[in-house]
Amino acid sequence: MDFDAATFDLDGTLLNSMDVWEQIDIRFLRKRNLPVPENYVTEICARSFIEAAQYTIDLFGLSEKTEEIIQEWNEMALYEYSHNVKLLPHTLDYLLRLKERHIKLAVATGLPGKLFKPCLINNSVWELFEAVCSTDETGRGKEYPDVFELTARKLAVSPKRCIVFDDVLPALRSAKQVGMFVCGVYDKYSAHHRTEIEHISDCYIHDFKTAPLPCKTNTAPIKLWDLYNAERTKTGATIQRGAKIPAGSYHLSVSIWLMNRQGQYLSFSKAS
């Protein structure tokens, strides 16, 4: 398999966030004294926020407006995405390995920008993506290929040279329809569709440790900086050298100056 661009879903694919949404759904419905249907999370995860809100209204016969429901969901999710939602195991390593091979990276998500941008910044991967697209831009969820076609256009890459990573069957099916390679990613909320996902996918992975790499040569290692807080304590996060450092984070830089007897200076500098 060879490709020039890779597009990633967020919830359940790059981000360990599906349990966050389950708790939000439970709180949202319990507030209205409503039960949580067994397949509710699965039914809304491939939809845009507008479609998910309308599905919820129709399912329960709610009198609320879609924008009111979306605002409530966003308010409940904003703190979690800004502070607590982390990358799934092996994700960062795989993204960096693709960058070493000069693969263009994109995001195709049903999340709004107010949630995904602070989350990607907090996890030090925002600068890795050349394009970040939401179904809010296309007006239709990922059961339609619009958002995947949008990422290909933004990356200036033919869909046939793109691979899509997603955990949801409708999204993988629509990406496949426009000629993209598709890689199914295991998620417990989509486990009941695993047989169908594996059938239509070009590959299937449990995590990014075994994700496919393109046939690229002449790769150069990416240099990373450790990030520190204001007390000079490592935060555990890293960032690609030269990328914009998130607010409130720092990297260490050491300079050495040597002076000879003629008052001439020789300097060395090292960043870490």
C-alpha cells in the first residue's frame, strides 16, 4: 500500500474520548429523565453535531431546538477536551513516522473547532496537520464523503492517494466510495460492526503500533523538544522542533560563550 496523505478521525481513533461522550450522553438524558438506548452512542458518532441533535430530538420527541442541544453538549465537553482528553497509545509515534516520510496529515471529524483545536494543541499535535476539517464545514456527517473530499482538496492530493483512519462503519464506507484507502480502527463502541468494517477496509488495526506505512524512502528523523512548565518541570509533552510552542509551555535552551585573550567571542547554542 502506498499513499501520499493520511486523514484521521478523532473520537475513538486518535483520541481516547469515547467514554467522555458516553458520560455526556448519560448526563444529558438523565437530566430529562430519559433512558439511554443501548445503541445511542453508536448511532450519533458518525453524524455531524446538527444531525446528532436532530436525531436526538426525533428519537425522544424533544421540544428543544438543535442549537440549544448543541450548546449544552459543547459546554459539557469543552473542559474535558481542553484538559483531560489524551491521545490513544502509539498515536504520536505513528504521526511522527508519517511526517518523516513526508506524508501530508489531515483530520476529518464531526467535532466543532471549539473542541478539537484546544485538544490537539494540549496534546502537542496541532502543528502536525496540514488540514483540519469538520463536518460543520460540509453540513453533512461522515456517512457522506463530503468531509473526506474536502481534506483531499485542502491537501492538494488525489483521493486515490489518501488513506483514511476511522472507527465507524459509515465513515469508512463513504471514504471508500471516493476511491480512498481505508483502515478500520478498533473501538469498543463499533465492535458490533467489526466484521463489516474488516470486510470493506484495506487494513484493520487495534492501535497505531501496527498501522501501515507507505513505501517512502529518503526519510529524515524529526527532532523533538521536551516541553516544560514555568517551574522548569517536564510536562511529558513534546513538540516538533521549530513548531509554535503552546501558551504556558517552554523549552530549554543552553548557550555557551568562550572569550579569548583578544576579547573575541565564540558561541555555541543547544536547545532541548
